[in-house]
Amino acid sequence: MRFRLAAHYPYLIAGGLLVAAIGVAQAPAHAADAGFVAKIANFAFAPPTITVHAGGAVTWTNADDDPHTVYADNGAFKSQALDTGDSFTQTFANPGVYSYHCSLHPYMVGKVVVQR
Amino acid sequence: MADRPLLTPVEDGLIGRRGMLKCMAWAGTGVLWTVSGGVASSVLASEASAAATAAFSFVQISDTHVGFNKAANPDPIATLHEAIAQVKALPQQPAFVLHTGDISHLSKPEQFDTADQILKDLGVPVFHVPGEHDTLDEGNGKVYLDRYGAMTKAKGTGWYSFDHGGVHFIALVNVVGLKGGGSGSLGPEQVQWLADDVANLRSSTPIVVFAHMPLWDVYTPWGWGTSDAPAAFEHLKRFGSVTVLNGHIHQVTQKVEGNVAFHTGRSTAYPQPAPGAAASPGPLTVPAGELHSVLGVRDIRVVRGQHDLAITDQTLAASA
């Protein structure tokens, strides 16, 4: 796992900056909004950690030639299989940390931090 | 050729030029693995084939991915047809075929329908285990189980066993209910079933285990393994001959550990990179003209009275 953390360190920084910018510039997203734009590429969720405000949404789009899913570790939400170019949007009503993985390739993991 | 034992071209003076070329191509690409008492040795197929008269043979097909349509292979249905033609051209016809999962690409009923229709051409029973691409339905594999479970009286998420010619075959499912951060998983219920399943077998019974994901750690950063496989193999360590066949990684690798020989097989649809050789394990696009040399099927012959399994990996290029 050390290998994966190292590989994604730049994404962590980039993701953090992006979240900070959105936090300042935007009002809480509506349920219908795509919200935070995340991608699935090279068998990884990018960025691996996403921070949104309660009521905000995250949309993942699969850029790989293999299908993936966005599957909450606790089963609270799950996407259908996302083929190349498919997207999945999940709205987060309550604050908390939501860990998720790809059910086809469970070594692919990410988390959404929902703030008040 | 269908009813003849496999002979080298030199020894078999009766085969035609076309058949001879086919045999030469087959011998040239095939490496025969003989597994006896935990010691594996490889010899060229052409050297060993004359001596071995198999009691029966079976074939492994894997990762047909019906529904895939990307650059790595825009037409996996065509390559599946070629794979089946190659099996039907084998000198000794298999008693049955083991499909080690990822029948479909997206678990869609029409993809299973198409695969079943094509596999029917083999004319022999096909025994399935699910891959993670076969359990993407809302019921996490219910569609697969409804379709394939009855034939084998499958338990749980689809595991079962059967006997043929004195060999005990065990089908395991390691693609359902996977936990975040992990790899393949069998689960305690299936491991207990395995313990019960083999409890009354003599230790001299040859065992063949087949599953989709590798049952040993091929490459952990890509999840190419099964986290609780060691718990399962505890129940198999008293057996003198255990052969493990799986797919998932779309390439041939082998490992021998004690009396257990592990083999991953090729896909009939598209290749994947060697461990760590690319940014991800996604479908690998090879240069034009090279696809057939990285796809293939596997022929396994059971040698009477020896508990040996002679395994030959054959690429689709061998019959081209």
C-alpha cells in the first residue's frame, strides 16, 4: 500500500487546493448538481480524498477501458458498473467520512469527507 | 485427427501436410508441464507427447469478456470462435471445458446469451465459475447463479465440486463481497464448505481447484491474489497432487509450492500487462498482428495411473 500512497500524493495536494477553491467560491451544491468532479483513471480514484460540504455532490466519470464501480465500504451507496465514459453522482446530506472502493478492483479506494 | 493420440510429426507418418504443420506449430509453442509429487518440470511438448496416453483431457478457457469492444480487441466474439475452433481441432477431444470466469464484460443477459450460444459449439459440458465482470448485476451475482447454478447444484455464491476419472474438481468463487483495500476473497463459509468437501477423500486423490482470481499473491499492488486462500489450502495440504487453475490476469504464470501447482491462463479476448509493467492492469493494446500470440486456451491431460496432469498452453497464433 505504500506504493499507492506515494503514487497519489500529488493528487492529494491538487485535490486539497481544488476543494479549498470551491469552498470559497460556491454556495452549497443542489442535489441535481454534478458537484465535485472526480475521475477514475488508471485504476485509481482521483483525487483519492474529496472534501465537500453537507448537501454537496460528487460525480465520478470513468476514463478507463475497464468498468469500475463506486461502492461505499458500509454499503450506504453504490453505483452501477461504469463503463468507459459513464458517470455516477452521489449527494452527501450528512457530515462524516465516507470510504468507498471499486467492487471489481477492491484495491482501488477513496474517501469523501463531508463537512458542515 | 480427432481420435488419434498426439504424436510428433516424425512418428506419425499418416498425417497430411496441413495436419503436420498444425502439429509443428502446436509443439513449437506449447510447453508441457508435468507435475508429480510437487516437482514440476517442463519439456517440449513434442518430446513427451508420444509417451503419454491420457485417460482423459479437459480444456480451460478464460476471460471471454463478451461485450468488450475497446481498442485492445474490438471483436472478442471472433477470437472466441477461433479459440473454440482450436479446441475442436485438438488431437484428443476434451471430456469437458472449465471456464474460469469473466464470461461477460458487464453481466448483461444478452452477453451471457451470446457466450452460451458460442460455447455450445464445443459440444461438451462447460463448467463455470464467475469472474467479477459476471457479478455486476443488482443482486451481486444472482443473474449468474440463476443461469449457471442449477447444473452443478452450486452452493453459496456459486461454489461446487464434482468427480471425473478419479480426479476431484473444486470450483471456488473469490470475486463476490470483496472488501475495500483488499484482493480476492473466499469467505469463511466457503472455506468451511471446502474443508467438509474434501474430508472423506483419500490423500492420493488428484485435486483440481479452479477459480477466477489467482489463489496466490501474483501482484498485490494490483490486487492479483486472494486474501484468505491460505486458509483454504490448509485443507488441501495432505493431498499429493493439487493443481490450481485461474484466469483474471490474462496471461500465463506458474508457481509451485509444496504439492500445489498454480497456473494462471490466457484470455480469449485481450491481454493485460505483466505485473507492474504499466500504470494500471487495464486492457493492453498490442501492435497489429500480435493479438493472436497473446490470447489462447489450455489443454490439460490426465495421465492414467500417474496422478500427473500434463498442461499445455496454446496461443491462438498456433492455429493461424
